[in-house]
Amino acid sequence: MRQVARSLTLLGLRVVLSGIVLSACGSSSQTRRYDRKQVQESLGRLESPGLVIGEFSLPAKAIIDGDTIEVRGLDTSLRLLAIDTEETYKRDADKRDADSDFDTYLRDKKGDGIRPVKAATPLGEDAKKFAKKFFAGATQVRLERDHPKEIRGHYGRYLAYVFVQNKGVWENYNVAAVRAGMTPYFSKYGYSRRFHDDFMAAEKEAKEKQIGIWKPGCQCYPDYPLRRRWWDARADFILDFERKAATRDDFIVLTNWDAMRKLEDNLGKEVTVLASVGDIRRGDTGPSRALLSRRKFNDFPAVFFDQGVFSSSGITRYEGEFVAVTGVVNKYKNKYNNQQMLQILVSLPSQVTGSKLPLTEKPESETNAAPAPTASAANTP
């Protein structure tokens, strides 16, 4: 874990040099307060890199669930970083089934899927109540990013830490939710670059107190140790790639705001991109494509003209997971809109590498009482 913390610290220092830094306890005078009109006029600036998004007021119904809120003036809801609360009930039938036999309800929801289930639970409802209580009475919140180049998520939502001022101190809701046992430290999309140690300490405290999702016998997901191995395998892979990308212009994180410009600058050259695998489109008479996720309806194609290379690369088993794909950047004409688009051409199976997939290592009968393994960058492929 010390190796992870050191690596995150080094990455954090690079972030400081490339963006605006504002500590969690800094003065609010360092941020800019926006009202609705000002925000709508400055959405272009909000799309610019930097750690600070600004200060915003909350609407009457700001809380969507434990890890999603809305603020006035932005064009989307927020996806709160490093947390993943359980789902809230959207259907009365789900609540009835869960109340009747919770274990059977979760098994039915999971079905034959390999990945852990995402389903509504009583703890999901508790997390929403916790969020409502935390933000009760707050008129302003401060939004900050984890990385100056990571602006929006796959579904277009702003990625943010949310702070509320309490007795003159800005408190990080994301960390508070973990400390209250409403969510684990969620590393599925990478470790927190700025608050990793805070999240680790908060989760440790919640486990020791056996509260929220860590309470024995709670009606919540029973397989957090399995989820932890899966999430941390992905996070280790991301961390390893970002360490390399910090010193190499040909290593490109596809979700960074400037990724397409970097790809354009490398037209005709070999690069390596980090992305999650979206749709796989096997070609019967032409090339096969793996759509590398950037943003919904705006994916970046990795193209395999050789079907043997496509099959041997193993990219199909990484659908939904992170991969590093090496190939030559070129342009093609999109037949639907007649525009020139970028793609990456893969010629060798070894040009596709992915994170380890520990989802089937142990049965899902593990309980929350089992200690979660310590993440280590040494486990990175």
C-alpha cells in the first residue's frame, strides 16, 4: 500500500503542476461562486482543465441517491468520485421481493452474470437518507475534480468531490460517506489521486465500528471482498499506465479532455491508449472493431484487419474492463456522416493487454467480515 500511496503522491504532484490546486480545507475565496446565469454563460470554461469547478447552490431536490446529486446551473447531475452506494428502490416489486427474502432477491438479480450485482437494497435507501441529512441546510457546495483532465464521465456527468462548509471547514462528502459505512472506497475507475489516504482511513474506521455495509447481517451486498479484488485490479492497471503516461507522449488516457488532440498529433504514428472496452463488432467480410469507451455515443475504434490477431488478442473477454491498446493512429471516413474520424490499427495480439480479472477466483459466498486484501501496484500486469 505504501507503494500505491507513493505513486499516487507523485501523480498528484504532476496534477498540481498542470491544474489549479485547492485543499479540502482551503478558503472559499479561492473558488469562484456562480449563479445560474453565470454558469450557463461559462459552461465553456467548466469544460476547461483544472481541479476547481466552483461553488454552486443546491435545488430543492438535490439528492438523487447516495452517490449522485444535482446543483443549480450545471447541465447534468454529478457523479461523485471514489464512492458507490447501493441502489435505491425504483420499483415497488423489488422492495417487496427484498423484504420477503433478501438473499433470493439478490441471487435472482444477479442471474448468471459474472460481475457483482447492482441492485436496490435497504442500505441504498440508507445512503440516500445519509446524503439528505449531510446536505440539509447547506446553501452552497464546492465542487472539485480529482484530475484536471478528467472532466466528465461516460454518461456526460461531471466527476466531482463535493464539499460542504461546516463551522468554517470544508468537509468532503465523498470521504464522509465512506466513514459512515454508506459505501466502500470505490476504486473501480482508479484510486483517488488526491484523497487516497483519507478514503483508506475512512473505510478502516467504518469497518472497525461495523457500521453501514460493514454491519454483520446487514441487508446489503454480501460480496465486498470480491468487489475489492476486482476494483483494485483495475485501479492497479490504471495507476501503472498513468505512471508511464506521465513521461511518454505516446501513452494516452482516452478519457482525458485532450485525448483526441493528442491522437491527432500522433496521426500515422504508434501510440498506446488506455480505455475500457465497449461494444465488440466482429467483421464477417471486413475488419473487426472494439469500441474503446470515451463517452457514450463517442467511442474510439480499435480496428483489427486480421481476424487471427483479433481472436488471439483476447480483447473480447475484456468487454467492460480496462485495456491498453497499442497501434497506429489513422483516419477513416464515417459512412453515416461523411466525416473524417480517428481510429487505431492493431496488427499484433500482444498489442492488447488488460487488467487481471479476479471475479471467479473465489465463490461469492464470502461475507463482509472477511478482510479485504491490500491493493498493491506490484500486482499490475
